[in-house]
Amino acid sequence: MMLAGMGTVFWRDWMVLKRRLGRYILARMISPVLYLVAFGWGLGRNIEVSHSNYLDFIVPGIIALNSMIISFNAVGTPVNMSRLYHKTLEEYLLAPISASSYALGKVLAGVLRGLIASAVIIVLAYFFGAHLSLNGWFLLALFLNCAVFAALGLVAAMLMNSHEEMSNFSTYVLTPMSFLCATFFSANRLPALFRWGIELLPLTHASYALRMSGLGGETPGLAVLALVFYLGLFLGTGILLLKKVRE
């Protein structure tokens, strides 16, 4: 029953995306191309980081950053709008679909959008001359990163009470992570206390996991475990918030 409900929620989001998939993919190309031109071909052409060129170093960070934003917005904005303005969330919750099914279906829909956007970046990165290994650990880390921030989008959607508050959440939470969590530079260069705080954040672990597995072929066990922890935390919180609304 739970799988059927989850599938229904996911399928509805997929059908909406399918109708404009071409435009969606084209739109997802703009930011990655700008990042790759500016930081890969421009700034990073003669820079070496951790025994690799800067283009190879930055591609996993761009993938982590972009999949975070896409997955978060894919869940956070529509759920928040349906809860506050369209009043369609109640229709889901009144239907014979559990809160867990709804949450999992929405998170998987967010993951799908994040994975599509990441696939676009990977193709573009190869075109720009980057070297990246798409092994099992890399794909697992990418899936978990998309799932973590899709679940965080669900939590934010259930807590924020206006579109402006959702924008503020992105400004205060996602934007700092975008620039500080080992996406564009190594966190090792930050002051020790500041670095300790940064390394607690989920995007830092995603950047580490993608970079370790994609460049060196290392096993990012600790980073993956951290992402699993955050996924459980955010998904569990989102389900509890949905159950409170249902009551």
C-alpha cells in the first residue's frame, strides 16, 4: 500500500516534468556552462589543486551544488505553494495515501530532477575536457545528495509560511553552503574552527564523496554515512510535519 501511494505521487510529478522535459534540460545547461567557462577554462586553466587541474577539481563541486539546488527547489517550492496557496496538499492527505508515501514520492521526484540536471553537467564536463570516474560510489553519493536536499525542501515547505520565507530560507541556508562547502575550493584552507563548522554540513560531505570517488576512486565511506544520517533526519522530520497537518 505504501509503495502504491509513493508511486502515485512520483508518477504525477513525472508526468508534469515529462511534458516539458526538453525545455527543462536546456534550462539546466545555462548555469553549468557559465561555471565551466569561468572557473574551468578561465580562472582554473593554470591552477593545480590536489595534484589535479582545477577543472577536474571543480566539476564534482558543481555537481554537488547544482543537484542540491535543483532537488531542494523541486520539492520545496511546489509543496509550499500547494500547502499555502493552492490548498492541494490537503487533497493528498485526505486521500488513502500515508504521509510516508507522500513524502517518499515527493523526495524521489526531487531526486529524479536532481539526477537529470547532474547528467547534463557530467556530459558538459566531458565536453570541456574534465576527467571523471562514474563508479558506484559516485552514483550513490549523487543519489544521496539529491535525496538529502529534496527531503530538506520538504521540511522547509512544511515550516515556512510564505513564499518570502522560502526565499529567505534559501538565502540563509543554501547560499552559504553553495560557496563554503568545498564546492569551489578546499575547506582545508579555512581557519580550523570555521572549517569544523563547515564540515558538519551535508553539502560538504557530498562534495567530499563526489570528489573522492570521481577523481581518485577512493571509498568515501564516512561522507556517505553522514549523508545517510542527514537523509534519515530530514525525511523523518518531514513525515512528522505531514502527520501533524493531517491531524
